[in-house]
Amino acid sequence: VHVIGAGAMGGDIGAWCAWHGLTVSLGDVKPEPIAGAIKRAAELYKKIGHKGTEIRDALDRLVPDLRGDGIRSADLVIEAASERLDLKQRIYAAAEQQMRSDAILATNTSSIALEQLREGLRRPDRFVGLHFFNPVPVMKLVEVVRTVTTSAETFDRAFAFAGKLGKEPIAAKDNSGFVVNLLLVPYLLDAIRALEHGVASVTDIDKAMQLGCGHPMGPFVLLDFVGLDTTFKIAEIMFAEYREQRYAPPPLLKRMVLAGYYGKKAGKGFYDYRTTPSTPSTLGL
């Protein structure tokens, strides 16, 4: 497997593949994300490994690949870059020049329809969606997405690949957001609108959805975990696709992103993580 993009998703996908016995080359445009991904992998393996040898073996299978040489020998190339159509298409154009004719090209996009991404591909029959969820070691689901040009062989191989990683794959139609984000994003945006309209506080809305609906975490904790900048970008993509108001980013979300309140990774989002325990942020509502 060759993974393009060593961020939180790409790095963890690569680490999980290596843990399951696959040789993984991990590429990025800069060495820092690759080093960070390997460090996270080592920490993960220590948590789930029982013997030092299996931890060392897994780390040996996770190979830094700044130049992208691993693309040439990979059976499967997984793109896990930012949610930008132009960026992903440039990556595919470069990757297809090096890929074997029988190799599969997969995208981990969470919101862009594959029909848009596949434009210009030399082998659209070898293109498929493999949408993993964050955090990869914990979340069991993988959405396997086929376009009208994806071959049955490609889809079946991708579906089987997800299963071999211990995941539960489902077949998803090629539409923006697929299954999970199609339903989840409006829910998260509605929670922000409820806060804007003064329905209840951040903590009370979170508590209501936890205790009233049995959710493991409330919508604002989830938003902070996913990243408000990521949610904003996904919402913009889905609103452009569907032109339905339920996918439109609320003004409060936009203001928070502009202020740099991206959530847990930034230390502040709907909650302030610079305090222990975290406290609801002052949002000027």
C-alpha cells in the first residue's frame, strides 16, 4: 500500500495497514507529517501490541517515502490529502504516471463526489472510494464507494481489503457525503443553529443528545474533535453540491473558523481545552 498524505487520516490509515501485515510507503510533500505519523504509529502499537517483536515488525513495515517511490510497486494507492478538488486531481495525474496497470487508486475523501474526482483519469475503472473514519484504529466503518465507471473487480478488491483490516465495509452510492456525512453534517449544523437561536447552552445541548439519544458524545464535543475548519469545508462542499439550506454553514461556525477556533487541535473551539477540565468557550452570542 502507498498512502499519499501523512496527516491525521493518512498517517493513521498507513499505520493500521502496517499493523495488519502490509508493507506501507507513506508519502507527503514535507518530511514533518511523515515523522509525526510514524511517531503516532509507535504510540498506537505500544497500546495494542503484546510483544516487542510485533511492534518492531509493524514499524519496519511503515516506510517513510518523501519522493513517492512506493507508488510504482503498490497494489493499492490511497490518497488522503486535503478536501480540495484541484489538489486531488493533480495528485491523481502524477500518481497514474507511476502506478502499475493493475493497481487500484482509492480516495479517502469524506465529502467530494467521486464523479468529480475521476475526471481526467486514465483508468477510471481502477478508481474507488475508501472512506475511513477518525480515529482510524477505533472506528470500525469504511464506506466503499464506486462510480459508474468503477469495475466490479476494483470494487470487490477494495471491499475485501477493508475487511482484511478488521473493518466493517459498507457499499455507498457516489454522492457528496456518502452515507454518514450525508446524515451527520446537517445534525451538527442544526446543533450550531440551535445554539445561535438560544435554544440551550453548549453543555446542555451536548448533555441532551448524550442522555436523551444515547450518543457517546454531544454534537459540540464531536465538532471540536472533528475540527471546525474541517466541518466548515465539508459543509461548503455539500452545500455547493445539493444547494439545500441544511448543508449551509451557519454564521457562527464561519466566525469561529475565521477566529482560529478550530476545536481540540487548536486548543479552543466550542470548549476551551486550555483549562482542566475543559470549559465552554465564550462565543459572544
